[in-house]
Amino acid sequence: MITLHHYPSNASFAPHVLLREIGTPFQLQLVDRDQNAHKSAAYLRLNPNGLIPVLVDGDLVLYETAAILLHLADTHPAAGLAPALGSAERGHFYKWMFWASNTLQSLLMHYYPERMVAEGNAAGAAEVKAAAEARVGPCLAQIDAHLAAAGGPWFMGAGYSALDPFVFMLCRWTRGFASRPARDYPNIGPYLQRMLARPAVQAAIAEEKLPQPWV
């Protein structure tokens, strides 16, 4: 059985949702960040970076959220979570998957700045957080423009894909923005509500006991 090592509201949320969308049996293994379980010797044997999530699928151990999402899409082709191999749409699917991981997620990590500055450096943390919020803004505008042009209810257009829980999760991380969170964009806002209406998203939210606001 597949095991997803997770912590509520962390980057494990996207693969958690996707596993529920697929409907394959899986189990969740809590990695208690409050107890530094992600830095334990046992967990570091799974992911030497000490980051969440990790997916264990038989003998395969995977970390990196985008890699996990791609693996789940590829190993469950009947779920239709990625465009056809070799198609132009597949190329765009890869582009957006790696953009979400390398660009947007990387910037959002600085919005939670405690790990970026020395302990107790409140002024430095506030400066890093404000800079991250300012830099994420154009990325949200890019998502909003893409959704306007996509021609369907989901990120890739008519078909729901492995990108949707990833984009939803990252947009959710902006819910505390002082300026313009993702929900306030004209195309992202309705998109987030469509995502919230999906049973897999609601089930993941309930399992992780996420407090409101969800987006």
C-alpha cells in the first residue's frame, strides 16, 4: 500500500488530495513537525533534506512534491491526470508543474521566513516576508491570466489534472497576504471555489483538520 508521510497544511497536501482523487488505497503517516520528527534519523533515511512530503510506493521512496504528483499521474493512467505523452499539452503540463515548484513554491517558502533569518530577528523576518509577498504577486497575476485563457474549469482547461491540487495548495498559502491573496483575483477566486467543491479536497481538509479560512 502507498504511504504518504505528511503534516497538515504542508506541501504534502497536494499529493494527499491527488491520492483521494485517484481512489487508490493509501495510508497517511504523520510527521510531527512540532516534535522535529522531520529531522529524526528515521525520517532522514527517507528524505535526507528533512522536508515533507515523502511517498513510499512499494520499494520506491520519493520526495519532492512535483515528482510525487507526476509519479501518481503516471502510475494511475486510468485517472486521466495528465495529458497524453508526446503531446503539446503534455509539454505545457510539465512547464507549469516545474514553474509551480521552482518559481512559485520557492518564493512562497520565503513568506514563512523563520527558517530564512536568525532566531529572534523579527525585523529581518518581516522584511523577507514582505519581499516574498511582493514577488509572488506577479506569479498570481500569471496564474489568473492563464486561467482566463485556459478554456475550461481546471488549470489545464477542460480536464482536471495533477496540477490542480498543486496550484490550489500554493494559492491557499497566500490566504494571509496583506495585499492581494489569490482568492481576490477574478479568475483564481472562482477556480479555488471549484476546487473546494471537489469531494477529494473536502476529505483532505477534514482529515488534516485545517481551520478556516481554507483559501
